Amino acid sequence: MKNWYVAVAFFVFAVLVVGALAFSLSILAPFNGSSPTPASTQMPSPTSLTPTISPAPTLNTSTSNGPTIYTYKIVKTYRHDPGAFTEGLVFDNGVLFESTGLSSSLRRVDLESGNVLQKVSLSEEYFGEGLAVVNDSLVQLTWQNNIGFIYDKSTFSLLGNFSYETEGWGLTNDGNRLIMSDGSSKLTFLDPITFQKNGQVIVHDGNTSITNINELEYVNGDIYANIWLQQKIAIVNPQNGDVKGWIDLTGIYQSQSMDDVLNGIAYDSQNNRLFITGKYWPNLYQITITPKT
């Protein structure tokens, strides 16, 4: 009996050992050398692990290199009335026309001598400003009166007037539209027949708005603009207001006061001549411009 009990006990013990061993192997079978992942945790898909690459910024190539800086050369010096507070200047078919402020007037000027050949004075209440030619007429702005005058180009007889909401500073004609400045960074386009506003641009050099825009001239598709109190002219793209270049006129005339500043641009399109002068300047200059090196 004792031997039977021993045999039974040994058999039971063996069964327990084999069962325990099998249980242990069933647990160890999934182990692959890393910690087990809880069933509730979801691993990200391979797509979500792909790094996001932002597109490279687009550069504005039109302004990436900045405006071209030009210097000048005086080709010829002409006399200019030192009593003329020049606000508008335009050259048309061999004739120089000028608009003056303070003792405000409209003038026909002999280029070679600087003599005033024809003149009409404005009433004291008006301060003459920008000037442009439209067909057979001259269009003159006034500063703070919100009124412009239309004259016969030959006789200077007054043909009519028109109104605008802003101050009047500079004026030019691109062949289809009048372009007006008001002392801000804005250029306003006007219909040359109705004088109604039909567009505008903000003048800027990169991200900087250019203010105090004064006398204007349209030259070969660009707008040349005096900047009040500065001896430089901005070359402006009329499509978007971008300053394409600066004409540095430092030293061309030594101003004696805040009044006698650069202001007056005229272009002879037939002979490709560029003229500049200023308020109370005794001279008018024909210049050429070249990029600074």
C-alpha cells in the first residue's frame, strides 16, 4: 500500500509539474524582446509618421533686389524765374508750361531764355498746383480748394472747372488717364474727359509707403514723382505703385530755405530730354540719369 501511495503521489506531482511548465510556455510564447503593448493603445499608422514639409516661401522677384538707384549728369542749364514757386511743369510740342503757387499763375515759358511769354493769374483765394496737357487743353489743380481749372492751351482762356475730394498736388497724363497726387502715398487716376476717379494705387518701396508725393511726370511708361522736401525723384510703376528706382539729385541745387525745394519735372518725349527745377530756383536743368555703380 505504501508503495502504491508513493506511486500515485509521484504521478500527481509529475502531472502538476508538466501542467505548470506548459502554462509558463504559453505565457512566454508572444514575447519578442519588447514590452507588451496594452490592447487599448493604438499605434500610429506609417502615413502619420511621415514628416510634414512646408513649401518654400515664394519670393517677390520684382522687389527682391530693391529699386535701382540713379545718379545724374547736367546736360544743359537754363535760366528760370527765381520768383516762380513752381508746382507744375510740362513740356508739350516744343513749349514749356508752368503752374506756380503763392502768387499763383499759369505760364508759357521760353525754355532757352526762361522768359515768361504768356501768363494768367489766379484769384488770390486759389493756390496753383499740378499741371497737365490734355489734347488742346491745360488742366491745373489747386491745393486746398478742391477745384481744378481747364484752359485753352493756346489762348489760356478758361474753359471750365471740375472738383475733387482731396488736396491737389501733382498732375500728369499717361495718354489715357490723368494721374493726380494729394500729398499722401496715394496716386489717383481720373478720366480726362469727365474727371471722375477711375482707380488708384499706393506708392511703396518694398513694404514702406512713400508719402509727400508732389509734382508728377509720365516718362516712357513710368511715373516720375517729386517727394516734398527731398532731393530725389521716385520712379513708380503705375500698375502697382511699386518704386522701381530713385533718382538721387543731391547737390544739384543748394536750397536756402524750406521753401525753395526740388519740385518740377518735364519730359520732352520727341527729343528724349528730361528737365527738372524747383521752387524759387534760378535755374532749370536738363539732365540724364545712369544707375549708380
